[in-house]
Amino acid sequence: MAPGTPPSFDPFWEDRYARGHAQRYPWDVVVSFVYRNAPGDRPRKAVSILEVGCGTGANLWFAAREGFAVTGIDASASAIAGARARFDREGLDGTLIEGDFTDLPFADNSFDLAIDRCSITCCGRTAARRAVAEVHRCLAPGGRFLFVPYSTRHTSAAAGRDAGDGLVDDIRAGSLADTGQICFYDRDQVAALFARGWTVRSMAHLEETDPAAQPETRHAEWRVVAEKAAP
């Protein structure tokens, strides 16, 4: 890591998970992605799904219950402990690993699908490029990746301190206030991550405003589905 480059994991999240933060149910975008993109030519137990930044495993909990083979990695020891405990309680199979998503401990071409729901967006651009490259390495040719970062049009993007490498910290307004460091993306920055070795299948930009907030706030994010190109 170059001097002055922020680490790929914000300790804010270990602190939050250690204090009991946990997501119970999967995000709707993940459910839709899995059903629309999972290979249908073999049994679900033979379809492998990786989630980077899996947190307490709610997305993988859904996929495991549906019969898919699931693997998750997160840098928070507390999050992984919570995910493992939930899988054990419910008798679900899954591989849940504490680790760094910029250096994945998996073989090349190991997974059919990969998921990142607003985890890579919590690290700087240098780490994000490494993380996306690692996901590409671990996906099988034709495998698809859901990438969901926050957009530069988000209210919170202009409500914090420049922390370097594209990161905004000390966010004081919008739906991401007090949630640690965030890297916000415009269209060109998203496209640049997938310029080599990928085919972008969709790149949706979602915005939701809250006129009841004073002042009005805007939540904005990208939802990208990219496919690993055949060699």
C-alpha cells in the first residue's frame, strides 16, 4: 500500500458490528440479481455465490436457504462471528471468512456470481480497483458481478471531509451521516472499473429524494451488473 493510502477496511464497521449491529433480511437488489443471473442449467447446490463485504450474512442467508453454495468474506471479525452463529442456528451451509476483499483467498474461476452491496464503496479508489480485479479473477468466465456503490449525486457526498483517494469522511448530512468513510462514484468512475475484462450488462442509477427532510435530501446509488469476459 502506498504511503498515505487509506486502508481497505474502515474500523468503524468492526466497532459497529461489535456493538450488535446486524442486518436480518437480504437487500431486494441482491434477491433480484441472484434470480435473474444464476445459471439455470444445473442444480442450485452446484451454483457458487461469493459476497465481498458480507457483514453478518443476510444476503448469503437468503441464498443458502434457496439452495445455492455460498461464500462470504468480511474484514470484521464480529460480523463474521455473527454470520456463522446465524448459519449454525439454522443449519445452513456456507463458507464465511474473515479477510480482505482486495486479496481474496480463493482460486481463479471459482464462482458463478459475486455480490458487493455497498461494501467496496467504503474504501478508496486504490483498494476498489484491487477488489474489483480480485472479483474478476475469482469469477468463472461468463460469471456475473453485482456492484452497488453510492453516487456523487448523493446528498452525503458533499457533506463531509475529503479523506484522500476519493474518500469522504466525517459525513454530517444525508442518509449516510455518521457511517464512516465513503467513496462516491460518477458514471465515468464506475465505467473505468469495468473497462478491461468485463462486459457491462446493465448500469442503473437510482435516486430517491426525501422532501420531508429539512433541507431535502437525496439518496443516490449505482446498480451495475458486469460479466467476466471469456478469455
